[in-house]
Amino acid sequence: MKWINRNFQPPSPYVGLFTDAKKFRQSCIKVGCKEIPLYPESSAARTWFMHNPEGELCAFVCLNLAKIKKYKRIELYALLCHEAVHVWQEWAAGIGEDKPGAEQEAYAVQWISLKLMNAWEEIKK
């Protein structure tokens, strides 16, 4: 499990990359989640969204290691980019940005993707 840096553009969401169901559940409890979602078993990845007690958006990007073990690195990065788009969509909706600028969206997805890829590289070590 690795939380990424929030230094992009306030109010950036908390974004965590999870590869373990136990740490996912622990983090859900820590942010005050009443009903803990199931860790993805049928898909390679899934992103869950919750709000912490302060009302801040928390994105839980979960990877199913059994499903991704045969993925090439580039395929995993594409999957992380896919999840980054979901994080951006939820983030934009949460700040009332229903028609974000193309560059704003591209930079946000690039930043989230990069941070998720860096988090994956750290987890892998």
C-alpha cells in the first residue's frame, strides 16, 4: 500500500495504491468507512471512493495481484492510467468542474498516472 503525494492542485484527493486486501480494509476503517467494499477479485483493478471525516475525497486504487501477475509492465501502466482517469473524473465532479479544460484534464490525469506508476515501482521493491 502506498499513498501518493497530494502536491498537484488543491484540493487534491488522497490517492492510495493497494495490492493487499488487509491494508485496504485497515485504510477504509481509518478514514471512517461504515461499509467496507470488497477487494476486487474478478477484475484486475478497481477504484473505490470515500470521504474522510474532514470531507476530503479519498481514492483507493486496488490491484488484484493474481490477475495482473502476467501483465507486461506497459500493460500495468495502461491499467493505472485507466484508474487515474476515474480518479480525475471523481475529483472534477467533487469540485463542481463539469466541463474542465482539456489541458487541465490532461495534466491532472498525467500527474495521477505518474504518481500511481511511481507508487507501483516502490511497492514492487
